[in-house]
Amino acid sequence: MRVALLTYSTKPRGGVVHTLALAESLAGLGAEVDVWTLGRSGDTAFFRPVAASVGVRAVPFETRDEEPVGMRIMRSIAVLAEAFRSRRGDYDIIHAQDCISANAAIPCIRTIHHLDHFTTPQLAACHERAVVEPAYRICVSAAVAEEVRLGWGFEPTVIPNGVDAARFAAGTRDAAGRARWRDKLGRYVLALGGIEPRKASIDLIDAFALLRAQVGPDLAGLRLVFGGGETLFDYRDYRAAFEARAAELGVTPEIVGVLADEELPALVAEASALAMVSVREGFGLAGMEALAAGVPVVARDLPVLREVYRDTVAFADDAPGIAAALARQLSAPLSPGAGRALAASYTWKRAATAHLAVYEGLLASP
């Protein structure tokens, strides 16, 4: 079986992590897999090495300063579509992992990781078409599949993410890596995914200010750290509001930005807690990776995160609740054993096997 998986970036975003891990696991089960992506700023490879059994097709994409986000998205679709068009006949299965690659590859299978709400007309149209026009839909959680059912009447197949639990568990044993982060950051609460509206970064600043006012002397030096953040979208206005709010509250967050792949497990393992307070998620992979490392997690109380995390994390609805949940997880954290076991139960081999079953069923149908 020849499979094309398409994604929009070479950088470490959740959907890209999913694409690469799925591709490698499908190849391990005997499929011939190529991953197609846009190579921005001269990128010809992904943020991490990819197994030799997986082909990488990076389509050159010129970066233009000050290009409006709507135009950038439409040009991204056009460039990827033009490159892929002449090769689509090489594949039995064409599977897009996001809105941009789905628009470029329709007709295709589409994984809907989460649903967005855009006000830019081009983005809203891109999002709608990427839900409505694919030939088949997969969701990584039942909660998102229910949103699709209620919003559009489709019945997606649910295939949960895998988790590279062993990699993040190994981060706990990386004494040198953890020491480097400890020396640089001290004791910290970690948030991953960058500073953007969906991640509710300003809510976390508000919660951290409340937490700092509540904690005792043993947590007086606690810091708030943000990692990751590669994105196609223009969040400058939100970033400015974030910085203004932090200054108003006297909070000085540490922004470590996009990390080398090998640095991430130790950063996660050394955290005193991980905060995943997004207002929309499809699965919550970063929190599951933290659980694999035995790190306490505070998550927004969303149906999808209740489904995925079960009773292994502390949930909260708003900034005061997030502050209170962080205080509990820092002083008397939930036992890490259940979280580690849950993370280990989500394997990429299981996810790939379920995908192959879908592919085979589609190829066998008229």
C-alpha cells in the first residue's frame, strides 16, 4: 500500500509530530509512506530525523515579509497543491493532517485534530472546505468527532493519538539535561505550544499571578516558562496584549521558544508542573507527554481533555481555578503512576494499525 501523508510545516507543532510518528509506524507495518510538507525558509527536512523507511517530500515555499496571513495561507495551499498534483497518482491513499494540506489534496482523507474559529474570510473558507469536502474524516478524540457530527452531520472515525511515552519517561533519567534546565530556570511551571489565543496564554499569566500571591516561601522563586510556538498565523496583537498583561501583573515569564527536539524531554521532566489551559484541543499531546515523565498536569476542563486524561490530571475552568489547581499539584500532586500507565497505553503502533484498517476498508469499497 502506497500512502501519502500531508502536513503544512516542518516545525514541531502537534499535527506535525502526529504526522511523522504515524508515518514511521505505518512504514513499520509494511506500508510505503511519503510525507509531503511545505519547506519554508529553505527547509528541506523536518525538525527531527525521520526514519529512513519514510520518504520526505519538502516543497519549497518562499517566505514573504509582511504578507497578510490570509494571503499566506492561500499561497501555501496553491504551492502544495501544484507540487502534489502530478504525483497523486503514485499513491493508493492520500491523507491530509490539517486544513492547509487538505485544501491542497482534496479529494483525500482528513484528520480533524481540532476545530478552529476564524474571522479572516480566507481562513474561514479554508477551514470549512477542509471539513466538508474530504472523502473521509478521522478525529483523534470522540469529543471532536461529536463537534463535527453536531456541526456538519458527518460521522468521523475516532483513532486516538499515540504517545512516545518511553522517550519522555527517559527524560526523567537525563540528569545532565535536567541539570542544565534547572540551572537556567530554577523551579518552574511549563506551558508548551507558544503564546497564542487558542493556548489561552493570557489566562495562564493571570493564574500565575494569583498563584504567586497564594504560595508559601517554598515556592517563592517559582517561574513560568513558555516553550514552542512555531506557527503560520500572525499573533502579534495577542503577543502584545500578553506582554502588557504580564507587565501589569509584575510577572516575567521565561520564553524559551522553539527547542531542538532532543532538548524537550528533559525540559518537560524537570518541570514542577505542566499547564495545558487551551480553550480548544484535539487530544492534548503535550500533557500526555508530561504524564509519561511523571510531571503533574493542570488542564482546562474541556470534554476532550476529560475524555483523554480521565482522572490523572487536575482540571480547572478559569484563572482562579487554574491557580488553585496548580497550587494543589505543586504541594500535593496526584500520584504519577496512573498518568504514566495511561500515557503508555496510547501507542503509535495501535494508532497505525487502526489507520491501516480504515485504508484497507476504503480501498476495498466500490
